[in-house]
Amino acid sequence: MKIKRLELKAFGPFSGQFLDFSSSFPALHIVYGLNEAGKSSAMRALQALFFGFPQRTGDNFIHQNQQLLVGGCLEGADGHEHTFFRRKRSVKDLFDQFDNPIEPSALTPFLHGIEKELFLALYGINHETLVMGGQGILDQQGEVGKALFAAGAGLASLKPVIDELEQEGDSLFTPKSSVRTINEALAHHRELLRQSKEATLSGREWEEHQQALDEALKTLAEKQKKKQQLSTEKSRLERLQQAMPDLSDRINLLQQLAELGDVTLLPLDFSERRATLEQREREARINHEQVTARLQVIREKMGGLSLNKPLLDETVVIDELYQRLGEYRKAKSDRPLREGQRISARTAAADLLRQIKPELSINDSESLRPGLSKRRTVQDLASRHEALLLGNRNALLQLQDIEKALERLDAERNKLPTVAETGFLSRAFLAAERAGDIDTQITGLEQKRQIGERECLMALDRLGLWKGSLEHVLHLPLPLTETVNLFDEEFRALTDHKRQIKIERETLEKQHAESIEKIRKLVFAADVPSEEELGKNRGLREQGWQLLRRQWINHEDVAEEGRSYDSRHPLPEAYERMVALADQTADRLYREAELVEKHASLKAEVGKIEQRLTALLEKEATANEAHLEFQRRWLELWASCGVAPLSPREMNAWLGSFEHLRLQVREF
């Protein structure tokens, strides 16, 4: 099977991208790129294409779950090509290039039955897998063959399996031990050989015993034959004795039958039919009684009913109220939505109010209402401000035209010969008077420009987070609002994930503490025996028995080992005490089986909770690493423009205010 093409229609950071692996001859394809370029995302997309999307995925930060789409083209060993796509769905997520659903079995000839876990172990190696594989090789302690076998088979490590087998072998046999299973079997075998040797007889003794056995068997056969004859006669007599009452009853029954004469024969199923009819009769009687009782109750209710004339007169009003009941129910069902819209509008109003006056809360917004009466004045002033700006620009243009005209006139004047005529001066004065006081207009416009510049500087100081000149405001390379929105969505997802992990961890810690407290109370209330305690006592009992056997049968000196076994009592008494203790523990386990089971279940529950806590702590560590990585990318995003960032939502509002400041700077 060859992968000819991988299409990343909508997955992770990709939209409409594809990787072309087609070639006319066998080759090795290498996909490389910078960090965060999407190499791991492409690998996850390939896994999703082959085996389906996981229930929860982190590759939906650009495209929603229902929009995730990957595709590809596979080539089989026979040269047949198969193009297909997969969406994130619970059922029917696989379809062909014509958007027709196909069965997952269509991929079997290409995947050859490889499961997802084996695929990841053989072809989906990432940094974490390499770290685990390296640790597994280190765990082999130099046994390279085992490590290579484990790596080829997709196993993490063979050392735990080998250690477990060695432990199991040690538990079965140890050369110097006497309590292992195989050691005990060997000791038993030696004991049987000794007993067999003791039970062996000489030829003469065996012939004597054989002759006696033959005579005894002959006598036994004669006795058994005689016993059989007597048993047969006894059985015949017993049968006759047992049949005597039945014969007497038979004679009496024949007489009674003769007295009855001819009788009607009933069918074989008469008893069943009779039982069925009696059952139907009982059911009909019960139904009749129930219907009669209900009829009596209905008649009593009918007798107590009376016609409510005033209520009937209000028929029109009742019908109208009934018709309006639907409107009321609809309004009642819409109330949570309207309440949510009200809360959203109130939140938006609070955000706008913070932009206007950060120190003012939403509850104090009524204090701004008197300022609304000056809205027309503000609008008039804004209109006049625009008019003044336009006049300033026109005046600047006129000033430039006048300066050019003056330069042209100066040039022309310099070309003219010197004359004493001054009449043109009068005309120039008249023209200047008609143009107005230009110097005053220029001075006024310069003052307005300075006022606007001061206001922009004050607004820049109020914004904070960035220091620079007004000229740099227009050229500051700030991120797009869409980019900040993506960071905001990622930040909220990380925050929600961490909050959920924290809640689950607190719940598990609470359950763990409750289970530990239950175990403590159970142990405090009663000394609960355990299987480990029974096994320990039985082991000590077996050790004492081995010492006694060695002392009594093999005549060994076990005084020193007996003192080590029990220094306060002699060996026989110590063994009896240990036998009694083991039996007492077994009896307690039998009597207190319910407490033992409860204690074991609580311990198992604690173990499961601790495993879940460990897994949850790992998830929490992963979430913290993801959060730190997010903070690093967020700081790098703003470090390029020299801005000290806040949270994504606050930076979004700051970007809006900064864009408004840019508009003001462009006007001046």
C-alpha cells in the first residue's frame, strides 16, 4: 500500500492544503518544516483518515468539529487507487470523492488489518514515543537483542515481563528452599521412595501373601455366590410382600368398577379445559365487580355535580384565556433566552462604559444621563470641528497658492525695470484686504493643530501598554483582530480545560479521603483479617511443620532454628500455636467474609482512585505545559511591536481604542 496524496481540507491550522506523495518509482518522502509548521498535525490527520477522528480533538481551533475534513488517495499492491474522505462524525464518517457514504471495510485491503495502536507503534513515532523507547532500551541493562525485539514488536519493554517470569520461577523452585512448590514436590517424591522401599517384600513373603490372598479370594467368591442366591430369594419375597396390599386394592377397585356400570368417558384434556374455564369465570367475576364499583363511583360523582351557570357565562373569556395560554407558555419558554440577552446587553454596556469611564460601574450609569441632553451641542461642535478642519485645509491650500503667486510675482518683479510708480502697491493692498486676515487664520489653524496633538498624546497616555511618538502610531505593526480572537478562544479553551481538571481532581481527592476514612473506621471498628495475613500464618505453620519433620523423621538438630522460629515456646507448642492461629484466621475470614469483601472492595476502590488521580495529574501537567506554551506564543506576538500584553479579551478592546487613536492622528 502506498499513500499517494494526503488532503488537509479543514484540519488543525490547515485549510485546503494537500501533500503529494505520488512518484513513478519507489522513493522515500520526507516532510520537513519549522516548529509549529504543522508536521504533527499532518501526522494526526493521517491517523484520523485511516482510523477515524477521536472523541475529543485539539485540532478544532480554527475549524469547528462538524467542519473537520481530511482526505487522501491510496494505491494497492495491484496498482488500484482508492480516493476517499473522512469527517468527524459518530456514524457514516467515511465517503468517496462523489460524497457517497462507503463502509470502513473498504480500507481493509489497504491497511491489511493493522489496528491503530500497532500503526502508532510502528509508523507514528513522535518525541514522547522516542523518549519511552529510549527508556525501554535503558531498562534492558545492555541486552540489545531484547530491546530490538521489543522495538520491532511495538512493545515498550520486555524487562518487566522477564522480571515477572523470573519471580514466578523463584516462587516455584529455589535450590536451598524447602517451601517452594517444586521443592515440596521433590521432598514428597523422596518420602514416597522411602515408603516404597519400606513396603517392598521378599519373594518368599510375597508367595505366602499371594497364596493366602488366593485362598481368601476363593472363599470370598463362594460367599458372594451364596449371598447372591440369598439376595435373589429375599428380593422375590420382598416384592411379594409389597404387592399384597396392591392386589387387595385391585380387587376392591374392580368390585367398585363393576358396581358403577357404564360411565361417560371424558376427553384427555378435560381437566385443563375445566381449569381454563374456571380461571375465565374468576376473571369475569372480578371484572364485573370492578366495573360495578366504578359505575357506583361515577353515579355518586354525577349525583354531586351541579351546573355552574356563572362559569358557563364566562365561556368567551375562558376561550380567550385558553387561546392566550399558548402565548404565555411561549413567553415563559423564551424568558431564559431574553434573560440571557439582557445579561449580554448589560455586559456589553459595561464594556462600553469601561471604555468611556473605567472608574464608573454599570449601576452608576444613570449619572451619565444628564450628559445626553448635551448630545446636540456635542454634535454641533463636532460638525463645527469638521468645518474648521476643512477650512484649515482650504486655508493651507490657499496659503500655498498665495505663496506660489508671491514667488511668481517676485520673479516677475525682479525682471521688471525699476520704476517709481507705486500704483500697483495700492492694488496689491486691495487684493490682500479682500482675501482677509491670512496670518490670523494660519495662527488659529496652528493652535487647533497643537490642541489636537495634545489630545492625541493624552489619549495615548491613557491607553498605556506602549510608549512612542505619534508618528510611530500610524506605522506600529499590531496583530489583526482575528488573530487576537483566535488566541482568546484558545485561552478560554485552556482555562476551561484546567478548571474541569481541577474540579475532577478535587472530586477524586474527596472520594479518596472518604474511602480512606471508611477503611480506617472499618479497621478501627473490627480487626478485619486479610488474605495476606492468612498466607503469612500458613507459611509460618508450614515452616514449623518442616522443622518438626526434620527433627522427628530425619533426626536432625533444629534447636537453633526452633529458637529463631519461636524463642518463647518449645517447637511442638509453637507449631500448635501457629496451627491454631492459621485456623483461627481462616475461620475469621469465613465468619467475617462480608467485612473482608467490603475491606477489599474499599482498597480496590482506593487503588482505582489513585490511578485516576495519577492520570489526572499527568493531564494537569500537560495542560499547564500547554498554558505556558500559549503564554510564550502570546508574549512573542506582542514583543515584536513592543507592547506589554494583557489578557486576549482586554487586548482586543485595547486594539479598538488604538485604531480610534490612529484615526485622530491621521486627521492632524
